Amino acid sequence: MTDRAECKPSTVDHEQEADERDDAHLDDLEEGAGCTEIWEHLAEKRNE
């Protein structure tokens, strides 16, 4: 017998409300935004 970690991926609930999601603060970003765009977006939100 080999020692292996079992992989049990959790399912993602796509019906979850946007305000309950951990990434809801990134909803205003365009698809494919890079690190710089994300950083700028977070900095702008912090200033508001």
C-alpha cells in the first residue's frame, strides 16, 4: 500500500450571491485583468 493524500475537491456553488462571495469586490474588473489592474482597482476602492 502506498501513502497518498486523497484528493476530494469541493464543489463550487455558482448560485451563491455576489455579496457572499470572497471575490465579489473584483466584480467591476474586466475579464482577463492582470495584476496591475487588480492592484489599481483595490487601491481605488480603498481610497473611497
